[in-house]
Amino acid sequence: MSAFLQYTLQGLAAGGFYALAALGLAVIFGVLGVVNFSHGACYMLGAVASAVLLDTLGLSFWWALLVVPVLMFVFGVLMERLLVQWLLRLDPLYNFLLTFGITLVLVDLVKRRYGVSGLPYQLPPGLDGRVTVGSVSLSLYQVFVTLFAVLVCVAVWALLTQTRIGMIVRASTEDAERSRALGINVGRWVTPVFGFGIGLAGLSGVLAAPFRAITADMGSNFVIILFAVVVIGGLGSILGAVVAGFLVGLVEAYGQAYAPSFAQVLIFVLMALVVLVRPSGLFGREEAA
Amino acid sequence: MSEQLTARADLELAGEPVIPASRPGLRWAMLAVGLLVALALPWFIYPPVAMDIAAWALFAISVDLLLGYTGLLSFGHAAFWGTSAYVTGLIAINAGVPFPLAVLGGALAAMALAVPIGYLSVRRTGIYFAMVTLAFAQMVYFIANQWRSLTGGENGLQGIPKSFFGIEAIETDSFYFYYAALPVILLGVLVAWRAVNSPFGQVLVAIRDNPARARALGYDVERYKIMVFVLSAGLAGLAGGVFSISHGFASLQELAWTTSGKVVLITVLGGIGTLWGGPIGAGLVVVLEDRLASSGFNGVGIITGAIFIVIVLAFRHGIWGTARNGVAAWMRRRRSGAGGS
């Protein structure tokens, strides 16, 4: 039982990374119609940035949690203004390919600068302990990551549903054409939303920094699991991204615990099942093929 | 937003034939030049690199069959290239048959794998199709990684022989091996050429340009998509099999998503919707990577990625398409100039 709880927590913590990053992916897709291939690379940049900031400026984990997403937001804004925006009117495949090219450049730049071995990062003081609940001892950091991810997801949800900005963004996601007809300046929100999504990927990377090996390739597999997450959740759906993120984290953790040789395959089996039974994803709307 | 999710014709496919069909002479001349280049390649380029170019060229053609002619971007074609690399290697090691037979076996295995993957993937179009194929390819990668007894895990499959009727020159000298393997590649190109210049190919283009109308005309769109997917996987398999025989080993790299990405990059760089693009892109990328690797520059992705960004932003027709449009514009200008005087 105690082992099961630990696996569950492990899954929820990993799911937190997926949910946050997938949330960013979903928001960007919703408003811009862009599937950002470089999302994994941005997650990697978030982790690398927090390690480098700690090393050079002595910036603590808590500050990184605040500063890095802002830096990634700026990075996202630049990326959108300089590159992505030119292809927005074309088939989304073009931006998929563009961001794939960006990924190649980013990964190899980091590899050249910081090598292939992992950058060191300590668990932040105060979070390196364990909490004991009854007879079960759990990693405090994993509890923190899970709670923090849930909190951010709820905050984003509140932002999207309770504020005027959120209403506009949701309307643009739902039906950009009609929103425009109703006098909403959809184009105005494109750049900040892209930056916001990249910021979320960066935030996910900061959370992963004390927990995962920080290497240039850490986002390569991550982004493909993210794609599986959004296919499972339904690409247009923000709730779907979050739920599927945690679901995939749990599947991965249970898989690693009970069927280690199939852990990675399980996620894709789950995706295949969803595609077979409900092609538009668990929370996606049916679309005319 | 749903109209953005479907594969639309505005993929800016350079479909319109600039070289009119009324000039078949030019077409045959181009084919002859292409064949000559293929035959002369190992005289000018280190033969194993020439072999790589030929294999990647066919691989790119297989991707273009889906992307350029059917409007489906497969981002998981490494699954077929890599599966065939392993199966070809296993057949060559264990059965001792001449290598073209082993490659054929590998291609068949790739096609068998493509049936379930294609069946599931064609349920989605556009960007979803790319993501789903990518994810399935990653699944194949993990299975190969786990199935150590068969694939050798991280060590890969080593010591794949180039058996060819005991002819020593071919089995040991990569220069002669090139000429023994080239017919296998050309067979693949011929199949692709026949496919796109047939009624089947016309249906594919119809599906690309307007799936709803193709359906209304009574074509079973899904079935055609699965058929071309399996055919494309077979061509990728031929290429991957030749590649693994040529290198004498098959590694997980062959199944990795970077390989899927590289072939898409080659295809788009060369130009989609034309069988010439793949070979041109393959020649450029393989030679570039070879030069960069031998100059000791690590970070090939910075260069190839940057080139790719420029291509996607500014030259979406790829090298072949851009050159063709340039020539067409020049010819038009010259003709109108001549008419005016």
C-alpha cells in the first residue's frame, strides 16, 4: 500500500510537468493554431536556465520559479514576432516544421555550450526532506511539485474563465472567425498567448530541474510524450491537456513500478486506444474529417 | 477552427507542371541525367557516402509520396526505415541469403507494421496525423530498445554481412557494393514513379486537394490513404534495408524521431510534390553532414536547423520547386519579350 502511494505521488509529480507544459501547448494551439514542436526544447531551456542562474548568479530555486518563466515569456514573444508569425496564415504544418527546425538549433546550441553530461542542481533547501503520512514516507519535493502544478493549472483555469482577458482568449480559441466578427481583436492576443505558453513550458522545466537530469536532450522525449498527452486529451481542450497530463504521468509511474519494460510503451498504447475509440480525444470535440 | 486541422491544398504544393507534357523529350533527358548522376556518384564521392545519399533519397521519396502527393505529413517514418534496417540485418545474419532478398524481407516487415499504424493514423488528418505517427514511431523505438535479445538494445545489431553470391568484390569493396545495391534503390524509385503516374496517383492528388469531393465521387478515402501509407512504408523499408547492409549494422538511431525529422527536412528542403526533390535534398544534407562531421564541428543541428528555418520561411517550394518556378518565370519573360519585339 505504501509503495502504491509512492508510485501514485511519483506519477502525479511527473504528471505535473506534463500538465503544465501541455497546458501551454494547448493554449498556443487554441489561439494560434500552431503545434509547437519546440515545446520540449523550451522545457529544457527552462531547466538549463535555472541551473545556469543558480551557478552564475546564485539565484535560488524560488527565484528561478519566478524569473525563468518571465525570461521564457520574453523568449516566446521574440520567437513569435521574429519567426512564427510569418507562417500563421498558412497550413499549420509549416509552423510545425519551423518549430522543429528551431528545436534542432536550440538543442545543439545548448549541447555545444554545456556539453552532453547533466548540469548539477540541488534540491532546494526546505524541500529536500520527506513527509510521513501514517506509515508512508513521501518525498516532500514530489508533494510540492504536485500541489504547485495543480495550483498553477487552477490559476490558469481561473484566468481563462473568470477574467475578461480569459473570455476573449477562450472565444478566440473556440471560434476565431466569429470572435473577430463580434469585434474582438484576436490578433492582439496572439503574441502574448504564445509567450505565455512558452512561459508555462519554461516553468515546467524549472520544476523538473531538481528532479531530472538537466541535459540538452531532456526535452526530446518529453515533447513526444506531450504530443501523446494532447492527442489523448483532445488538442483543442485545455481541461483535456491537464487531465491527460496527470493521467499519462500516473500511467508512466505505475508502468515503471509494475511492468518496467513496458513503462514507456504503455503511454503510446493508451494513445492508440484513445485514437481507436475516440479519435478526437477524451475531451475533444468531434470534428468533420 | 476545424478547417485548420484538415490537410488542405494550400500546403502550397508546387503541383502545376511547368514542363508541359507536350515536351516529353525534356522529361526523358532529365531522367537520363538523373540516372547518369546516380551511376557516376561513387566516382566523385566516397562510395559509402554515395550509398547513404541513394538510401536517403529513396527514403525522402517515400515521405514525399505521402506529403507531396497525398497531403499527409508522416513524422514517424523512422519506424519503417528502422524496422527494415533491423529485419534486413537479422535475415542477412541468420539466413545468409543474397542481400537484396534480405532487404526485400525488411521492406515487407515495414509494410506489415504500416498496416496497423496506418489504420490508426489515417483516422486523423493534418497536424494530428503528424503527431500520431510520431508517437507510434516512438513506441516502436521503445519496443526495440527493450527487446534486447532480438535487437541488441543500445549496442544495436552488428556484423551484418553483404552476402552476394560469393562475389568478393561486392561483398568487401563499397565501390562495387554501390552498383549491386543501386538497382534495389532504383526499383523503389520506379515503383514510386509508377504509383504517382497512374490512376492511383491521380486519386491521391484528388484526396490531397479536396478529400470531401474525392469521397463524394465514390472513392474510399481512408482505404486509399492506408494503401499509400503501406506503399510508402515499403519504400522507406527498401531504403532502410540498403542502409543497414551498407553500414554493416543497425542501431536504435535508425528508429529515433530525429531520423523521422531528418527525412522530412530532406524532403521539404529538396521540394515536395516532385520525385526530384528527395534526391536533391538527400545529396545536400548527407554531404553537408559528412563535411561537418569530418571537420570536427559538433552541432550539425545548428546548421541544418537554421537552413530548414530559412527554407520553411522563404523557400517553401524547396530547392527543386524554387528552381523550377524560377526557370518558368524566366522562360515566360523571354517569350513575352520575344513576342513584343
